Amino acid sequence: MKQLKILGTRIDPASLQDCLETIKNTILLGQQLRIVTANPELIYKAEHDANLLAVINSAGLVVPDGVGVVWAARKLGRPVKERVTGIDLTAGILGESNRHGWRIFLLGAKPGIAEKVIRQQSLRYPGIALACHHGFFTQAEEPEVIRQIRHFAPDILLVGLGAPKQEYWNHEHPGLAKVSMGIGGSFDVLSGEVKRAPEIFRESGLEWLYRLISEPGRIKRQVVLPLYLLRVLKQKYFPGSD
């Protein structure tokens, strides 16, 4: 089967359940897996950054995060099973971790946010061992952060440093956990600091619109979307023209 690439970024056509099964097998077999949740913004950045593109495409699993990725896959004749957002995959990971007793380390967000995630999620998932460190550490402090992660010995490392910083960080620090994944701003949602879009927005593929309305500051990040759409159409109708 021909591999799906959107603007050069590899996309694995895995469903949410497929991803959770892959994660479970990785942990049970004691293997390593780095996951990238690829949304249109990250894909567009990677098209213009060879190093970032290489980091993404070398990951063990690259999931279609967003309706823009699902649309592009369909437009290019390689439809994916479903959209797999970082927050949905994280929620699934928490559920599986609770069932299997996995250990999770949270790295990222402002000081106090990851601790709030632990307080909130420990009530819902008492079977998970959780530890954390905020994402505002200096280069000089990084060795101590890594020491804390190694000492905790997590099965899963969830990194919320923002894209693409978290993708580079996971790539540059292999072996800290069996599974590592960048989850962007999901810590803010999991802590209750940011409210997720109502289900009607999520089911209709308009979660991005809800987030834009509730967080107007995101408008600067969304300006790449029209450019992304045009680049996908160019890939579809004028392949190899660059």
C-alpha cells in the first residue's frame, strides 16, 4: 500500500483504538515508541523545515490530528479512518494506564498546571502512578529534569512544551519512557484551566472554531491554514511541480 504523505509528512491511517493497541503492545513487549500528533500547522511548518520533517517522519507513529489532516487525506485519495486528536489520545492513554497500572510522567505547561492535572486525574484514574515537572526549565536545569524522569521510570512520557519544541525534545531524549508523545496544550484542558469544546463542536469537526472564539490569541497561529489548504491542493493537482 502506498504510504500517505501530506506535504512530505508521513501520516499513519490509524484509528484511536489502533493507536491504543499499539501503545499497549509496545509497553507489554518492553519496546520504544515515539508518537507525533500531526495537525495542519505542524505539517505546514515541516514542509519548510527539513530537520523538523525528518524528526516527524522518524517517529514510530504519526497520527492525523485535526479535520484539516482528515480532509487532506481524503482529497489526496488516501482517506484515514478518523481524526485522532492529542487530547483524545491522551484521554485514551489515561484510561488504559488505569486498567494496566502504567506509570506516566507529565512534562510541560506553566508551574502548577501539571500538578493540577495530577490532582484532577488521580481522582478519576486512581490506578495510575503519576509524576510531573513544569515546562519552564532552563538548559542548565534540564539534566535534573531528566534525572527526575529516569528516577520515576515512567512507561509513558507526555510532553507539553508546544510544537515543534516537544517533537524535537522527544526525538533528542530517547529511552526516558517506553512511549513518548507531545501533547501541546492538553495539560491546560486536563487540569480544567481551559474548557474543551462541547461535543457538538467536536463531532462536527468545528472544535478549532470553538477554540478560536474562546481563545482569540490563537488567530495568529491559524493564518497558516489557508496556505496549508492551498499547498494540499497543489500537491493533489500539480504533484512534483516544486
